[in-house]
Amino acid sequence: MPRYWLMKSEPDEVSIDDLAAAPGQVLPWTGVRNYQARNFMRDEMRIGDGVLFYHSSCPEPGVAGLARIAGQPCPDATQFDPASDYHDPKSTPDKPRWIQIDVALARKTRLLSLREMRAAPELATMRVLAPGNRLSITPVTPEEWRAVGRLLDR
DNA sequence: GCCAACGTTGGC
DNA sequence: GCCAACGTTGGC
């Protein structure tokens, strides 16, 4: 039973084009520093799950491509790196606090803008659109996944 | 740059 | 364990 997710990335940091240019078109999803989002990666994601790759904090926020979960969760390397913005001094290799997971490009799509998403009644239930939502990883229902697919084909 | 929402921290 | 202060997110 495949699951679906929406994962936010700031294109200034990692864009859909960065994923397309990565070796094997796979990148580790690092830098998640929110427990709820971490728990989704650690406990619920499975290889093959569908991912809506979402650009946030940018001039045109929205879904920029489709991807797939391509690996098992493992400790996020950036938490141990003092030079990283994501360094967590409270985390140790024996007791890692944060995890990463490999994400593989399925295909770059046209940009399905946040504006367009808000205007689509069939996407009204999406958690990413809920008022006050800040979670960088949210579950997507099969219905929402299919509705996004239809909108992308327009 | 603003600001509302919300998560985290830490003193008590 | 409460909760005020503080930091972050992210659209606008």
C-alpha cells in the first residue's frame, strides 16, 4: 500500500533542478529539525512512497516535481557537523536525534503554484494548505495525490 | 520586512 | 508539569 507525502524544500537550498542534477537523481533529505516531521520519516515512510516536491519560501511557492522515497531512514549526517547550519550540539553519534532519508526524482513537472492549489476545491483537505501549517513534511491522501496529478496534466 | 502561528526552552 | 519568552517558518 503506497503512501504519499509532501516535502518542502527552499529552492535556494535544494531545488527540483538540484535533485535532477544529483548523481542518480537521488539526494538525502537532511536538515529536518522538527520532531513530527522526523517521526514521519522514521516511522512511516517506506521505499517507493510518492513525494510531492514542494518549493517554499521563494517567489513562486508550489509543487515543482514528483519524487519517490528511495532508501531507509538513517542518522542525518549534518547534525554532527559543527560547520553545518544544521549542527545539533546535543546530538551524538550513539544517540542521534535527527534522521535523513533518500529521495529520488520521478519527474520534474510544471510548477503547480500554491495559488492554484488553494483555488482547487479537491485539494482543500491538504494539510499543507491548512491555516498555520508549518510542517515541512505532511502526509498526502491517495485522493489528493491523484488530484494533484490531474492538475499537473492540465 | 512584517507578522501570525506554532514549536521549543528553561525557570520555577 | 506549567507557561512565558523566545525562535522559526513561510506566505505575503
